[in-house]
Amino acid sequence: MINLSKISFLIDILLNTLKKTLVRFKNAKFGLLFFTNIFKIPDFLTDNRVNIISKMKLIFSLSVAIIYIISGIDFIPELITGLFGFIDDIFVLVWSLGIVNEEIEKYKKIIKDSIDPNIIENVKYNIYD
């Protein structure tokens, strides 16, 4: 017999994952922010101020999304379910966009908070004409 508590537990995990993904997507302005942030990805990957874990997270999420969408392997096959089968592809794409936007927004904050070495602060000066 199937244990209902285990099924309920699995459904809770699935719904929590879906909720986190949708919140990330909402914070990414429903994917529109991705189009403005996509040009910051090369800077993000080459900047020494960004830790390697953030870089790997971004590369991994983009790679998984591209491979999953291109490959013929799906959780919900389109061949059997028709258009309903694209739901898992959309979910993976939304998940990836959310992670990419989170990391790029963290990077924007790092840039904003970093101190430019060419600017000297707290210096008193006078200008003579």
C-alpha cells in the first residue's frame, strides 16, 4: 500500500520548489530583467570580486537549461501529452532565469558597494582662482 504521508511529503517538496522558482521569476521581473542583465554575464564571469561558487552556479543553471530544452529527454514528454509536455521545459527555463538574475543582481550590488581606487575620499581641499 502507498503511504499517504510520504505522498503528502513529496507533494509539499514539489510545491515548495515550485513556489521558490516562481518567486525568483517574479523578482526577475518575469524574465524581462534577464534581457538587461544578459550583457553583464561576461563581466560577471571575469570579475575577480565574484566568488567561484556564484560563477559556477550561473554556468550550471544556464547549462542545465540549455541541455534540457535541446535534449529529447523530458519529465513530461511532448510526444504523449502534446502541448502540456512543454510545462517542464518552461519550468526549467524559469528556474534558470531566476538563478541567473539573482546572481547578476548580487554582482550589481558588489559593483555599487565597491570603492574605486582612483577616488580619494575625506580630503579637505580649497580651490584658488
